[in-house]
Amino acid sequence: MYVPVPQNVTILDWIVTIQPILHQVKMKTRSDPVDDAFLAEVAGFLGDCDASIMSNEIKNDEMVTANDSDLLLAADKRHEIRNAQAAKRRERYRQKLKDEKEELVRQENELSKVLAKLQAAHAGVRAAQMKNLALGAWRAIAIRQLERRMQAEQQRKLLRAEVIGRSRAIVQMGALLQENKHTHQKLLEGDQVEETRANGEDALLKTFLVEIDKLYAQTNEVWRDVKFKSSATPAYDLKPNWKDNALYFDSADRTVIPYPFDVAKNAAIVIFMSDPHACLETVEPNKVKDTVTMKYQRKYQLRQGGSVDLTICGAGKTYKEHQQLVFIWRGLTEGQGKFDGIQADEICWVIVRPSSGVESSGESTTVLESYSRLVPVAMKGCDYNVDPFMKILAESGEGETEVMMQMMEKLMLNDLSSKSS
């Protein structure tokens, strides 16, 4: 059987290719007698091919020897080209690795910075949380300490007021004990106080009560024009002034009382409207009437020595407004003895109201504003005694104001003590 050789394929390659096939075919057809002749022909063909191959190789060796130098040169050139290309590839690869390394280093630096920022931010958050916890603890401690301080301040205030009250009582008692007993007895006999009612027979007192209602309507207008002088205690400092060619003396004081408004208001009502000879500590503010009239003789003991007899006639009324107490006094003071023929027509407004501020301890305070106006009236020939008479009234009013504030402070202290107990 003839098997043609494919074109463009050397015989040796064809043999190498076909031998495995023949071996497989031989293995498959070993027991087949029909193909024995075919196999014999193929074996003969292969033997002829081996002989021709050997002769062709001898011829080819002779041709290679002739062109050997050219082939070697071409091979060296190709080798150099391949080496150069390989060197370029290696250089590009090294550059690529270098660039990648630099990029990795840059990314590492950037990520390190980001990590440092994140760690710093996290540390800041932790520090803020710890600070907030510490602030909360300190705030709670401060609140507790503030409460204790306020309690201690209130207790100190009560004790201080009590000490002041007792000190003043001791001083007054000492002054009374040092006075001459005979002079003191005459003073008590000279100060005869007689209280009358609003429906009494005294026409002057009735006139005063009518005028008081009109004066109450003028309170806001008067307060707009008055310039108050702030002081620790009401000074009752009368100063001469002129208006419409008329001489008058006035005093405007503002005092802040370190007590709540309700306590100060009740004490003021008792002081202004009660009988001067009554025990003020037992008077109930809600049972005191709104109107009071008085007419009494007084022997005032001068500081420089001697005494002056005065006749005082007056009426007072309180007006209880919302968050404000208004007291108006209308009176007439007549001089006796060497001041006979001289009178002082007096009008006094007093307003007690809550203060807009508070003390450092947190307690509310009360404002007491007072305005007094006295117009001297002298008979003919008595003008030269007007100034001394007004000085005596100023001195007397200052003393009365001081005693009145002492009694008022005592009443307020007792009120606070009863409420705390």
C-alpha cells in the first residue's frame, strides 16, 4: 500500500510522525492476517527512506560548511539584537519596580499622616469625653457646695441681724441708763400721745384725710420729678429749696432692705399704722387699719442740750397695690415757747416695693423710697427763728427715722425666725 508524503514536510519529520501511528496500527492489527501484506510493504518503504535520508544528510553537511560563516554572523547579530531588547525590557522592568516602590513609599507616607491624624482625632475625642465626665462631676460638686453656701449665708444673715439688733438694744439701754432720771421722767411726762379716729371731731384731721387721697393720685407724677439719694439707711436729710418764690425743705432717700418684700411690707404696715405705745411685736399686720390720725405733744431733747416743746397733728393712710405698698403722711408741727408762731406743713410719701436685684446669696431684697417735703409758715416777727426751727425738725425726724428702722428690722427678723421655725 502506498502512502504519499505531504509537501513541505521533510521525510525525517514524516517518519517521526508516522511511526507512532504505525505502532498503534500494528498493535491494533496484530491479529489481522489481512493487513500483513500492507505492513510488509510499509516496512520496505521505510527502509528505502532511511537510505535516501542518509545520502541527503551527507549532501547537506557539505552545503552547511560553505555557508557556515554567514549563518554565524547572522546568528550573532540576532543574538545581540535579542540581548539589547532583553536589556531594554529589564531596564523598563527595573524602572517600573522603582516607580512602584516610590509610589508605595509615597502612599505609605500619606497613609501614615492620615493614621496620625486619625489617632490624634481619636485621642482628642477621648480627652473631650474624659473632660466632659470631669466637668459633670465638678459641676455636681459645685452645685452641692453652692447649696450649702446659700444655707450658711442665710444662717449667717439671720445671726448677723440678731447680733445687730441686740447690739443696738444694748447701746440704747446704756444711753437710757446714763441719762438723768429726773430729765427722763419729765420727757416721759411731756410726750403725751393721743390717737384719734378718722371720724373724730377734729376738722383739721378730716381735712388731712381728704388731702391724702388727692396726694395719692399725684404719687407717680411726684416720683418722676424726684431724684433719690441711695443710702444704707434713710437719712432724712432736709435741704432748703425754692419754688414759685416759696421756701420749702425736702429729703429724698432710697434704701435697699435685705429682706423679702412680704416681710418688709408687713413690718412697714405695723410701724406706720400702729399705736406708738402698743407692743409692736404682737401686732398682726392683717388686722391693722388702713387709716390713722394722731395729735400729741412732744418735748424733744436737743443734742446740744435743752429741749423744745412741739405740738404734732397728722393723719396717715396706706394703699396696698400689686407688688407695692404706698404710705402717705399729712401733718402739721407747731412750735412752742420761743418757737411760738412757727409751723411746718409736712407731706411725706413712702413706697415699699420689691427690688429687681438679688443679693449674692440669692435672696430677694426690698426697696424703700421716701420723699418728705416741709413748708415753714411763720407769723409776723418770727421769721428769724425759721431756720433753727427747721434744723430741730430735721434732727428730730432723723432720730425718729432711725428708731423706726430699728423697730422695723426687729420685726422683719422676728418674722423670718418664725417662718424658718
